[in-house]
Amino acid sequence: MLFEHLGAEPRIHPDAVVAATAVVSGDVTIGPGCQVLHGAVLTSEGGPITLGENVIVMENALLRASATHPVHLGSHVLVGPTASVSGATVGDEVFLATGTRVFNGARIGDRSEVRIGAIVHLRTVLPPESVVPIGWVAVGDPAQILSPDRHEEIWALQKELDFTGYVFGLDRETPDLMIQLTERYGAALARHRDDRRLD
């Protein structure tokens, strides 16, 4: 399903294949040889999503851009089932395995692997040819790659990256943080009420 969002329509190369049950919304460019499989969602929330050549976005994966955090995937990238990429830049020949999570402002270098269930956190920079092991967490710039049982170390690094400030423009110490966050974010997402289906 293709949707116009905020006046922008998806641009899909004639050699690309988008499954009938995938959702492609807004300012999305899909390059030649790309495959977007069933249930995948590519949604531009005010910023562009760009897929290079021969990118595969597998079942139920999510790519989400915002006005301040575009998504760019280089060429020959595989995004595994249920993986999620929000506002990040991914180099060429990168493998994002099943269930991986890549957050806003992250940059993943060419020929890197983020393995099953691993996380590349907010504003984290992975150099080329990096590997994030199954279930591990990459956090920081330069990235530190930590096992999930090292939560206190991960949180110490993650706290300084200021998720709520960077993504939502809100101070984490705001007394009614979740009220402000959900109302502000909900208002932005409500812009989809004016989307126009193109197919």
C-alpha cells in the first residue's frame, strides 16, 4: 500500500518489488533491485527514507524517519524480519538480523553486522566492519559493545545520550514527561489522518 503523506509520495524504481501488504508512506525513495516484503512498513514522518540498490527489507520490519532524523540505507543491505531502524544511517553491505533495533542518530559503517536481537543505541557510531553479537548492545561514539547483563554500564552510557531530549525535545526530569511526550508525539502522528492512498 502506497500513501502520500505531508504532500510527499513514495518513489519506487521500476526494478524494485514492493509486496502488496507492505506500507510505504511519504517521502520514501526505493532504489533499483530492492525488495520490500510482506508486512514491512517504511514511514516518513516528515523526513526522507532512502534505500540504495539491492536492499532487502524483510517481513514486518520497520523503517521510520522523522523531520530531524532521516533514514538512509546504502546498497546491498539486508534488514531482517521484525527489525527496526529509526532515524539512522546505514552504510553499504550491512546485515541487520532478525529483531535488531537501530535508534535515532545512529551510524553503522559499511560491511557491519548487527546480529539477532542486538541493539545499536541512540547516536551510536559503529565503524566499518563492526559486529554486534546476538542480543548485545552497542552504545556511544565511539561505540562500546556490551553484553545485556551489563545493564548498569549500558545505562551510564545511554543516559548521557539523552534519548528523550534528542528524540522528543523533552527533559527526562519533566514531572509529567509521559503526558507531554504522548500528547506532542500523538499530535505529530495525527497528521496521518490526511494521508491519501495511491494504489
